[in-house]
Amino acid sequence: MTYINDLRDVGNGDVAVVGGKGVGLGGLVQAGVPVPPGFVLNTAAYAAFVDANHLDAAIQELATLSPKAAPQDYEEASERIRALFTGGTMPAGIADELGAAYRSLGDGDEAVAVRSSATAEDLASASFAGQQETYLNIRGTGALAVAVTDCWASLWTARAMAYRAREGIGPETVRLAVVVQRMVEAEAAGVMFTANPANGRRDQIVISAAWGLGESVVSGTVTTDDVVIDAGTERVLSRRTANKETMTVYADGAAEGQGTAGQGIREQPVPAARRNQPVLDDQAAGALARYGTRIAEHFGAPQDIEWARAGGDFFMLQSRPITALPEPTADTPDTWPVPYPKGLYFRASIVEQLPDPLSPLFADLIDGSVTRSLKTLMNEAVGSVVVRNGDVGLPTINGYAYYYYRTSAMWRVMGKVVTAVRALASGKAHMGVAGWREFSHPRYQQVVKDWSAKPVGELSGDELLEGVQTLLDAGTVYYTAVESVIPIAATSEISFRAYYDKLVRRDGDPPAETFLLGYDSEPIRAEKSLYDLAAWAREVQGLASAILNEPTAALAESQRTGFPPAGVDQALWQQWHQRFQAHLDRFGHAVYNLDFLSPVPADEPSALLDAVKFYLRGQGHDPHERQRLSAARREDQTSRMLARLGGTRIGSSRRALFLRLLRWAQKSAPIREDALADVGLAWPLMRQMLFELGQRLAGSGVIAQSADVFWLREQELLTAVEFGLAGEGTITGAERPVRAEAIEERKMLWRGQAKAAAPQLLPESRWMERSFGGMMPARSQQQQGDVIKGVGASSGRVTAPARVLNGPQDFAQMMPGDVLVARITTPAWTSLFAMASAVVTDVGGPLSHSSIVAREYGIPAVLGTGVATQRIASGQQIRVDGDAGTVTIEGRPSGK
């Protein structure tokens, strides 16, 4: 039997023989980088030792523990397994081959490093780094045999067993090889990442370096110098030189028979003159980075590399794939330069529905669309050309959309405020509730209906582009009309609240919102539809369990394809599919975010399916009953109030005005929600058209995948269509899609921008804040401390874990009882309110969607904080006070 493998002979397919670390070292040798000479005592030796000492049954019995077992259980099992190994005897055949291989490295007393190499280690899916042991500066065959046995036993450390249990790797599947290499008496050592683990950028190499051996760097016991290098130019981008107080060196007298980790090395103080001296100068860092680039290219994936330097030469000691590397992210912007200096910039109105940086294509298309719509409405409303070319726009700054008003135009518009208010009150230019109901809404519906009649797959590239632009224009015209409904709804509620609170309400009377609850609106109707779906599914034998047992992603895919999930009866599935599709056809156009990059429920229904599962489990409350109780309380309190006010002449006059204002507010608020809910009516069809274009452009070699169409600029898309690349044309001879690199850069830039907190007003100045700050939908972003202030929009107090959600891609993280924390919520977020114990947003006010729905659900809401998503982490315990309008951070994230 051969128990030894030379590192030069190890290939990628040898993990089962030499373990992950052994394969990594073999790859380094094949990449042509300097590696200390050595060999691998393979897994056959481990198996032979276990077999010869009859250990397997005992190991399996002790190591079979639940992932939820207590740490002490793992510790006890580990100690007993270690005793089995230390009490065993190494078979003569293994000892002979091990001794011969060791002597081939030197004079028989060579200092070596002995490292564990498990078969479930240093893999692309999970690194398992640090789970087994390493022994350094081992000399002599006796000490080597002891170190090898200790390595074998370290396969069963408590942390290694717990880690494998969490990863679902059974104890019967793992084996251990042992890597033995000549020691490098390093003057410096460290680790190198060939992609930046902080921001995921593949064009940056990060090096950590310390004096002495690398063991202290890997274990994290010393502070390292950190250097970031541009992978292409090998230029140092940044460096941080640490005060390095300690270093790891050889221990004198590491002798025959020593086999305990740490006996071959020791720590000592770094000489004072070297503590603040860089371990690597720019030239050395560049040379090391060059090795990193070669290694990453050899393995075809970013690598985590351990290195050492001796006598001015570098040696590579280990390489493993970097696991859990984030997507590449550019630096987060910290300055906000405005594109047009003579103007004012606001993040309000339609921009509230655009909480994230815009995708490039949407940014290009929406600017002109909103500008045309707003200019037309304003000029029709006031009867003159008050808004001229270049006066308004929707530009982006660091990717974020802003309403732009040229300063001179702002003064002209303000001079026409009285005229505009009169126009709104009279319904001029189809403004107001009547204009929305009789003109804007039917017109929008007709545009969508007309384009829906055209099969998307049969349209030419030019027709698809025309359809996208027409539908987007129809949507922005509709939203502009909705903006004339919102002030009416807001004014009606503000007027009623003010009158009630100042002239009617007494101690013990209910808050004003009590009189406005229990009415239907489109978001509430959507919620009741989901609840009714769940109630129906419970009555169909086998359907509820089929839905609950199937992963949500699989259900969503089956809904798209029409084919039932594996194991689900076809007839049963068709019943569900038809009913759920009917829900999507009616409510699936609700937008999470107006940017058409973001999916809508019609094409990504996972969030709605999770809501159905929530109800199927018997969680949540019956929305019909909740609405009935709210309506009954509303009518009861209204009757009480009217009876009390009718007793005197003054009371009678107050009674009449109270009733008039109340009916106005009750009528207007639901219309606002109905109007907003249909803003995305064109979005499902528009996204279908864009995906059709994307599929064609991917086939012709312009982009890598259909979804990349959103990352094209408008002119790039127009050019591709003009050249026939959305038809029969194709690009030949290119190694990769021609726009692939540009799209990757744009995605990277977007991810960095998404981490920024966009100012509500630009340019940033005290004058702007004093003049317009009170009108904005968010508080100051300069808040400090554990108490965050916002607007109390729904009363009540709750203390619960926070769940910070950036969009529908995060909805599955929401757990019943969590506090929903988001930049903003739209009608499409309503399904989450059933699970939430409270709502906190960056943007929004007492009359926003979040406020209205939170009040219907009877949960506290604090809105318009400006900073909640930046300051609060998921799992953190927070106290939400909807009466005081405050959010108090009480604890660290729980890690849920």
C-alpha cells in the first residue's frame, strides 16, 4: 500500500486522497509559484490507522450529534475520540513510509510543518478553515509520528464536528490526510486575498502582513499591516501600517517526541525599531500580488493564500477558494455634486417610490418621461408657459433620482401657487379625484390594454422599444395625475384631525384615526384575497400540505411555468394555479420600487406565496374580521360623538362641520390608496417587453443574460436595435458579450451607491434645510445616539427584533413579530404588515401608505426617520413608540 503522495503529483481530482489543503498545494506547484518541498500522508493512512486500532464504530457513535447539541456535548465527544487516537498504535507500514518521506526532505532532523488536510476542507462551497490542527517546527521521526496522530485526532475537535453538523456533512463521509512540508524560517508572513473580501472587487488584491511566522496572522493574535493593491497594475491603492507588538518565531529546542501544538513556536516582542515599520514596501507588495494573480488564474477563482518571506524570497504555503465573497462593490459615495448649479434638488413625490439608485436604462428613460409629464400638467393647470424647457427634470446624483427645479422656474411656479390651487379645486387639467376617476385612470388602463393585445414575442425590436417608452410615459402621466389626488386626501385628513383635536375631542375620547379606519382600499382588498386563497386551500384535501411542504422558490417557478412541483398532483395544482393566477392578474402589478429593474408580484410572486403560507399555518388575523371590528368601532364612536355634539346650538354647528369634515376625509383617504396601487399597471407588460429584448440581445452577443438589458444605457439599446441585434443579427468573433464589461462596472457602481444615504435636499446648506426641510418626507440624516426620531404615524408601543429589508429579495427574512424596517413601503409591501409588530421607515409621513396601512393593522409606525436603515441592523432589539415618534435601539443583533 502506498501512503505517500508527492505534492508535484497531486491533481484537482485528488481531494478524496489528499484532502482540500493537499489539492491546493498541488495546484500551487502546478501554477509554477515557489512552494516549500513536501509530501502528503494520504487518507488511506488515516483509514488504515483507524482500522488497525478498531476505532471506527466508536468514532461514529460518539460523533453522531445533532447540529443543536450543546457545546459541552461536542467537547466531551471530542475528548473521548482524541483519547482513542492517542491510545492507538501507528501500523509499521505507515511509519516506515512516513519516515522515508521525511528523510527525503533533508538530513533526518529537518524542521517541518505538519498540517491537517480534510476531505471536507478548503473547498469552493465551504472552507472549513481552522477546524483542524497545524503543528510547526517539528523535528525527528518520533515527533513527526506524534504530530500526525494529533492531526488525525483533530478531525474530531468540537468545533470541527459542530461545523460539519451545521453544514450537513455526516461523520461517516470525512477522512483526513496530513501535509508535511519543510519549514520556512520566515522573517515575515501573512495572508493574501486575490479579491477584496470587504467589497468583493475582483480587481483588488488585499495583503495582510506581520513579522515572523504566519501562525499568529492566521489565528488573529497579532495586528497586521493591510495593503490593498490594484491587480492589473500592481499599484498600491491604500495601506494601513499597524503597531506590531508581538511576532511568532521558532522555539528553541523543539525536540524529538514533542507533539503538542505550540511547542515548536513561541511569541516574542517585535524589536522597537520595526514595530511601526511596514512589513512590505510597495515593490515587495506588488511582487507578492503578481503571484496572487497567477494563482487565481490557475485555479480559475479568487483565492485565500497563506505566504511567507525568507531571505527576500516569497513562498506560498496554502491556497483555498474564498467562500462567501460578496458581489463586487464600488466605494460608497460621500460627496453629492449637482449636475446643474443654478437649481434646487429634492427627493420627494415620485422619488419617494425610487428609494434605491436607478438602473441605467430606467434613469435614461424616466428623466424625459417625468419632465414631459410635469411640464404639460403645470402649463395646463395655470394656463401659461410657466415651466419652460430645461426648467425641470429628474436627473440622478450618485445614481439617486432627484426632482430638479431651475431656481428661476421655482420662483415662477411659486408665483402661480394660488392659480394652481384653484385649478386643483376646480379639476382643471383633469386634476383631482374626478379627473383621476373619469380620465387619467381609464386612459392609463386603455393604453395598457392596447399593448397587451399585441403578442410580445411577435413584436420587432423597434416595436418593443416603442411599447416600453409608451407604457412608461403612460405610467408617469398617470402618476402625475395621482399627485393631484394626494393633496386632496392629505388636506381632508389634516383638516378633520385639526378640527377634532382642537374643538371636539375630550379626555378619554379616541384618537382621530379611529374615525377613518375600516374602509376598503386596493391594498386591503389584495390582503383579503390572499387570506381567502389560504382559507380555500385549507378546505381542499392535500393542497395546504403540498403548498407548505414545497419551497417557495419552487412554487413560484411552477406558477410561472404552469407545471406542478414534483410530487404534487396535476389536478390539485391546476386548481391552485388558476386561483392564484387570478389574484396576480388583479393585484400583481403593485410595485415595490418604480424602477422596472425591480420585479413585481406578477413575475416574482414569492413574497405573496410566503404570505399565503403564513395564513395556512394559522398565523395572522382574519382581515375581514379586523375590518369589521374597525368599522363597528368607527360607527359606534361616530354615533356617540354626533349625539354629544347635538345637545346645544354651538354643539349643533360643530356637529355639522364635524360630520362634513369627517365624510370628506373618509371618502378621500381610500381613493388615495386606490390611485397609488395602480401606478404599476403597465409594469408587468413593460418588464415582459424588456426581457424579450434582453433575451434577443443575449442571443446576439450584446449582453450575457436577458436581465442585463436593465443595465444598458438608452443609446446602447437604441443602437443595438438599429443594427438588427434584437432581430436576426449577431456579433461574431468576440470572446464575451460586447457590453459585458461595462455592465459589470455599472452593477459594481450601483452596489456601492446603494450603501449611501442620499440627502433629501441639494445643494446641502443651512438655507435649504431651513427653507424646505420641514416639507421633506424624512427627518435629518445627522441623528446620533440610540434614540432615532421620526413621525409617529400609528400609535402604540412595541419592543421586538428589527428586520431591515431592502426590497422583495429580502422578504423571506421577515419573521412573525419582527419590526419591519425599510427605506419606504409601497402598496406591494402590504402582505408583510400581517407579520410585522411595528413599522419603521426612512421616508414617509403621517399620511403615507405606511401610516394608513399600519393604522388598519393596529400596529405602531414611526416614519420619515431618515436614518433607520443605516443605523439599525437586522436582529437588533428596538423599541418603537408610535405616540412619541421615536425608535430606541436597545440591543445588539441577535443573529437570527
